[in-house]
Amino acid sequence: MGNLSGKTAVITGGNSGIGYATAKQFKADGANVIITGRSQEKVSAAADELGVIGLVADVSNLSALDHLVEQVKERMGVLDILFVNAGIFAPAPVGQNSEEMFDTQMGINFKGAVFTIEKFLPVLNDGGAIINLSSINAYTGMPNTSIYAASKAALNAYTRTAATELAPRNIRVNAVNPGPVTTPIFAKTGMQEEQLNDFANAIQKRVPLKRFGKPEDVANLVSFLASDDASFITGGEYNIDGGMNINPILS
Ligand code: NAD
């Protein structure tokens, strides 16, 4: 999608879904890619399939992030692209949000994203690109997403300030806000197959383009934002949602 030849990229949560599709796209566009994830088995399997380097690091653990940065330094020296993609979705109605669900979602989706950036900044080249994977939930009042939505809204706020502050180094920072995308993230909530199908049908009806996004749809946008073709784009947020965010009256 973009020309990434000669660039080095790290994708957090690259063993599955959107991260995996983006690793494939980055590689096709000429980048040297490192993917990360939490499970050694899954990261190694994905890295082998993709022909990229796979490293294990839980983004909610700051010492694991320090170790990850050291490993990336050893393997690649410096970095041009950081795709902050790792995230989880733990739906619950207001009134039933537990402290544990709050800490886990904020710890991975917000704190994990922030400290991924903070820790990688010293090895990120001037002129580099950071892309944060947020969600249109940052702006919608979709039921059962209060904490998830807050974690993504917080990430978008951090993105704007980071874009301003890193501009002197010509590091561009942008956020991508997908609508519903077909990935394993929904099955990981523990919902049964029938519930998942009902949920998917209800959501799909509300998308003007009448489909879920594909991970490749998002990968194309991320690859463009990572490339020099996007060299005047920073501090932006890009909805990629089949129009879901602009049309609340579809049933
Ligand atoms: P996915 O479950 O397929 O992938 C999530 C990835 O994040 C996995 O590789 C997982 O190992 C990794 N991950 C989770 N917790 C981690 C941790 N603590 N440390 C390191 N890695 C961790 O789901 P996906 O849909 O591809 O999700 C990718 C991103 O897209 C997430 O940030 C998610 O919030 C966001 N998103 C997804 C959708 C959607 O509909 N699928 C919509 C909007 C935003």
C-alpha cells in the first residue's frame, strides 16, 4: 500500500487479527518487521508463517517493555515505524464493571500503549511514524463498552499531544479508529457462538456499507500512514468503519 522499503517496523500484538494482516502488508511493502504478543507459541507460529521476527512482551508490564526494546535494539538497531496495536475488548454494562476489568483494559489498551511509545522513543528514528490503533468506540455510546471506549478515547488524547511534542523530531503520530473488523477479538470475550452471531448481525445492520471490515482494510490504511506518502499527516484520527460512526439511525 505504501512504500516501506528499507524501513524497520515493530507491531505490538502482531500474531493475530489486524496486527497480523498489517505485518503481512508491511513486509509486502518492503519493511523489516518484528511482531510481538503475549504467548511464545502463538508469536513463534505467526512469525514463522509471516517470515518476520517474533518477540514476546506483555505491553502492560513495563519491565517486559524494557526487555523488548533491548531485544529490538540488538536485532535492528533503530526503528522507523511503531504500530501500537495490542489491545483487548472486555464488554460489560455500566454497573457491572469490576475493578479487575477496568485495570486490565486500561492497563493494556491505554497504559500499555502509552508506555510502548515512551519506551521505544529513544530508538525511534527522527522522521519515524507511530500509528495507534484506537476505535470508533472512543466516540460512540455503544452499550457495554464504557471502559473499552474510555481506554481508546484516552489513547486518542495522548496521540494528539504526542503529535505536537514529537513534531520537532519529524515523528508523525496518528490514530486509526476502526469500526467492527472480523478478528478473534470478539471470541476472546467468552461469548458463545450464538451470542457472537447475534452481536455481529446487530452491528452489521448499523454499518451503512453493510459488512464488517477485514483486517486487510485496516492494514492498508496503517501502511499508508506509516509511509512517506503520508509525510504531512500527523495528529490525525482516521475512522475506518464502513460509515458506522456517521449514521446512527439505521436499524
Ligand atoms: P486480536 O485479538 O486478533 O489481536 C489482538 C492482539 O493483541 C493479539 O496479537 C494479542 O496477543 C495482543 N495482545 C493483547 N493483549 C496484549 C498484551 N497485554 N501484550 C501484548 N500483546 C497483547 O484483535 P484485533 O481485533 O486484531 O485487535 C487489534 C486492535 O484493534 C486492538 O487494539 C483492538 O482494540 C482494536 N480494534 C479492533 C476492532 C475489531 O472490531 N476487531 C475494532 C476497533 C479497534
